[in-house]
Amino acid sequence: MINKHIKNKKIMKSLLLKTIVSIIATLMFFPIINAQVGDTLYIERGEKGKIEFARFKTNENSDRKMQNDIVFLKSVLDAKEGDEFRLKSEETDKQGITHKKFQQYYKGIKVDNAEYLLHGKDGEIEVINGDFQVIEIKTTKPSITERQALEKALEYVGAKKYKWEDSGMEQFIIRLRKNLRC
């Protein structure tokens, strides 16, 4: 009976400790979450809950600086460890608004249809928009060889003849590529 009482007491202490830690963690992060929500004018989310468009209030004291672009993107999009953003282009228009376009990569592999844009003025991010893909794969290691992939692609397309099998067409493509480089 005494052992059961001691066991129950230990369980109660453990539950109490977990509850206290949860409350402290919530209170610590509440100002950050509240500040982000209070700083946002409008948010549009996609099917998976990720932000596709957001407009922020002008706030000189915010941490939404264009110089912190990638850190901000990873934070606001809740990017995971393998996610990265690479700058594709940057330009400033006649109104002084800077537009930065980023390409999403996952573990070094480009993610198709996954670009994100930041728009800002005077060094502050004012608007973000784009497509962020949540990648849920365990490995990026190919499960088939390049040759097997080509065979499957050829089988899928099912053409009787391909352009590279026609010497005239192949020469035309070579000339065309050479002219495009000039």
C-alpha cells in the first residue's frame, strides 16, 4: 500500500512539473507570436496552411528587414532543416520598392513550382507571396539509375522516332542552340 502511494505521488509530481514547464514555455513564446500576429495586416493561406500572401504593417522596429530575407522566410514559412532558399533575382522599381525572388531547394535539389517573393521599401519587408512546398520524403537518393529512368520515360512517351535519332533534326537543333548563344 505504501509503495502504491509513493508511486502515485511520483506520478503527480511528474505531471505537475510537465504542466508548469508547458505554462512557462507558452508564456515565453506568447509575446513573439502575439507580436507577429499584431504586425500583420492580411494573410492568405494555401491548402496545406502555408502562407501564400501576407501584407505587414509598417514598423521601423520590426525584425522584417530585407537584409534578413532568408532567415525571415524560413521563420514565417516554418521551413524544416532540409529547406533552403536561393536568391534568383533582385530589382528595385521606380517607386523604390525592392523585389527579391527566391527559389526553394530541398537538401540541395531544386523544388519545381516553389518560388517565393519578398517586396519591401526602405529595407523593410512589407509583402510576401509565393509557393512554398512541404517536402515529406525520407531520402533524396534515387531509387533507380539514370538509364532506368530514361527507359521508363521512353516507354511512357512511346514515340516511334525521337529527334536525336534523326541526323537532320539533330543538326538543326545544334545550329539553333549555337544561334541562341550569340
